[in-house]
Amino acid sequence: MTGTLAFNVMYFARMLRRAGFPIGPGQTMTALAALQAIDLGQKDDVYWALHAALVDRHARSGMFRFAFERFWRATSFEAPMAWPAPARAAADSPPTLESVSVSEQDRERESRDEPDAETTETLSWSAAERLRAMDFEAMSAEERAEARRMMALLRLPIPAVPTRRFHGSPSGSRIDMRATLRKMVRAGGVIDLQRRRRASRHPPLVVLCDISGSMASYARMLLHFLHVITNDRDRVHTFLFGTRLTNVTREMAHRDPDVALARVSRAARDWSGGTRIGQTLATFNRLWSRRVLGQGAVVLVISDGLDRDGGEGLSQEMERLQHSCRRLIWLNPLLRYEAFEPKSAGIRAMLPYVDDFRPVHNIDSLASLVAALGDLPSERLAGRQHKAA
């Protein structure tokens, strides 16, 4: 799509309205004003400017991210959103806020000239929304393929955390004496103080995913999502468990998702079997915890909590795991049921030690998770559970 900035903003706002966003001319003009104040070549800046202007509640962030990624790819945002070259005197200035307003004649002409396009796009959005809300277990092969394409648009915005290391920075708050002395020896003359600041880095993300029989269909879909984030950021560690623990971090690192998941399938020998959650968590805590849970790690446990051992030893291992990480999040597909109650011994043993308990059964639940991870605190939560209830 080509055109001016104002045209692109109006088009994007119209897409969001069809997706159920309550967007009027006021929000559209605010969005245009926000974009006029930033560098349009920076995708993140464009995203957050539009988000601030057009998203009125947190629950819509997932749908907004999906719409934005689709629109960015379809329009090649940077090119169409650049100001048009001045071909005549009237085009010497960028579009004004007033240019966003659409007259009644324009609206009538648009509805008369493009009914098929609008109907097609509306149906497309309806189909997309239906697919986003559909349970992974109920999807056909074609729907799973489309869901995987939607997953490819999701990113985990977990904020970076400060590390113990420092690096040179003109705006740093600390004086770097070594760098100052080195520069003084080389250049001589007046001492030019060199400064440094604490470096920041994405915290480790550790995923423990249940591949037992009751979780197999969800695990296979969620591994596609985990492959996306593994290749989007560093320090993502993935472990699978049924009756034993398998580290598949290396297998997941392959860029081709089909190759990666084929290697994962060969590495994990206990697909669709039983579940020994307490035993596998004990193995993780003993062999891997110190290696991968440093520097503010976030842990995602993906499981329905149905444990073959009846929750034996699970409370102790969950408590140990919680104390080793900054945030422990349990993703459970059983939460898709409104009448869900934590009746099994495994669920009751795990629940007191999680910082967040969320559903994970469709695209919408993944989008909600992505939005929640973007709001994580930089420090450990105060008042975390210390003993089983």
C-alpha cells in the first residue's frame, strides 16, 4: 500500500475499528500527532506511539500487536509513511490533523466504490478472531498452520535487567578510572573524565513444558511459539518433561522450525506418556537451576498439573524453584474451563508457589501472556509464598 502518513493512520484505525476497537476521529488525530513527533523508521517507536493513542484497555493489547504486525508487513510502513515529495506548492507541507477527517461524501463514495474489499476484510478479521479464540485441541490441520503463522508475529517484551558488569557511557553516573587513566596516558593534557554505567541484558527465560498424554496436543503447538521466541532473543532455555526431564535448548535453536521440532521429537523419548512432575522438577533443581536461573530469570511452567505420583515431593520442589527465580508463572490449559477447580493433588501442591496462574489454550491466551510479561517488575515480588498452604 502507498500513500501519505494521514492515509496510513486512517487505514490502520479502520482496521482496528473492524476488530472491535472503539476508535473515533479524536483518537485517529491523536495517533497522527504522535507519529509526527517520532522517527518513523523506528518500528518500536511507531508501535508504542500508536498503542498509546489507540488502545484504551490492557486486554486489547494482544489484538493490537497482531494487527500492527500484520499492517507493518503489509504496508512496509517505513516507505509509505514517509512524507511525499513536494510535486507542487500545496504538497510542500506534511498532512495536517484536519486531513484525517473524512467527509460524509467521502464515506459514501468509499462504501459505494469498495464494498467487496470492505466485506472481504471484515470477514477476514472475523475469521482471524474466531481462530484466535479457538482451542488448540479443536483445530484442524489447516487451522493449526494458520495459528502457527499468527504465533510467528508474537514477541516477548520482557524488560532488560541490570547486570553486575559496567560499560563505557558518556551519560554514566560513575567515573571509569581505568579508562580515564588510559586516555590521559595516550593524550596527555587536561584530564578528560571517562564515565561508565551498569550494563543491562534480557533476563533468562526458562520454560518447563509438560509433554505427557494429556498435554501432548498443546505442547506441540506451544513448541512453535517457543521456537519463535528462542530465535528472537538470547538466553531462552527449554526443558520438556513427562516421566523424565529433557533439555532441548540446543535443538530449539535451529532457525528452521520444522528441523528444530523434528530434533526435539527425537530428543524427548517420553512423549504422550505419564507425568512425574515432582521427580522432574527435582532433577531440574539439582542439575540445572544454578546454571540457568541467574540474573533475574523468569520461569514458565506449562502443565495441567495432573501428576502420576499424586503430588509427592512437589511442594518442596516448587518452593525451591520459586526461590531460585524472579518470577514463576504457571500456564495451564485447564483454565479454559470457567468452572475449573484445583482438585487434583498435583495442582494443589503447585499453586501456592506460583506468582501468576494463566490459561494457555489458544492464540488469545498467548497474546495475553505476552502483554503480561511486558509489565514484569524488575525485582522479585515481596511477600512470596514460603510454605505450602
